[in-house]
Amino acid sequence: MITPVREVPVAVRRMVHEDLIDVSDIERRSYDFPWSHGVFRDCLLAGYQCLVLVREERPIGYAILSVAAGEAHVLNLCVDPGFRSMGYGERLLDEMLRLARTANVHQVFLEVRPSNSTALSLYRKKGFHQIANRPSYYQATDGREDASVLVKKMNLG
């Protein structure tokens, strides 16, 4: 007899101060040049849309969206390395886009490393396209890396 694998439910909710240790840990394990704990704290204090993806009551991903003047900017979106390629990044991005739509945002911007083919593929799937290049935007182990600036026009109404 084959025993089915139990699907573990996940949920997206607002980030709270108590999540910052887990979020900072995911960030450190994901990037050579991670955001600091203080940057995440400041995003919460600034009132940005900060979300966590929770599995078994623990954050396994997060996303931060800034909304102002009819535009939104995805500042950070990350899934714990042990939970990638399971659709969780897409789930977080969908929630960011839903929040942007609710705020009557006309367009959503983000920067991404051109070397991050997985993220680029997800963003293109969701209707983002490149509009600019920011030279030497990101720190990299061998100097600096450019950023691709992407935008998605939102259909309101």
C-alpha cells in the first residue's frame, strides 16, 4: 500500500516584530550580502507592506512592498533555501500584486540580478518586463553586479 504524503499547509500573513529573527536568518542564508536585521525592522516601522509565508507556524519566506504615489516597489522577496522550487515565491509575489491592486497602484517596479534566472523567470511569468539597467547596483563577491529594473503595469478596475 502506498501512503500519501501529507501536504503541509502554508499561509501568508503580515510580518510582526517577532518574525524578524527568522526573516533575518533566511536572508543571511540566502545572500552573500544580506539585509541587516535593522533594515527589516525599519521596513516594519515605516509601514511598508511586510509579509511572511508561514509553514508549521514558522516563517519560510517573506516579501516587502513599498506603496506610494500610485506606484509600488517590491523591495525584497525571498524563500528559505530549503523550500525553493515549491511555488512559494510565486505565492508571495501574487500576494504583493494583490496588495498593490488593492492600493490602486498603476505599476509595480523591482530590481533583480540578471544572474538570478529563477527570479527573472517568475517575474516574466507574472507580466513584468525590463525597462532599464542599473550599473553596479548590487554588491558581488567579485565587485559589483548590475540590476535589471522591471515593471508590471497593473490593470485596475
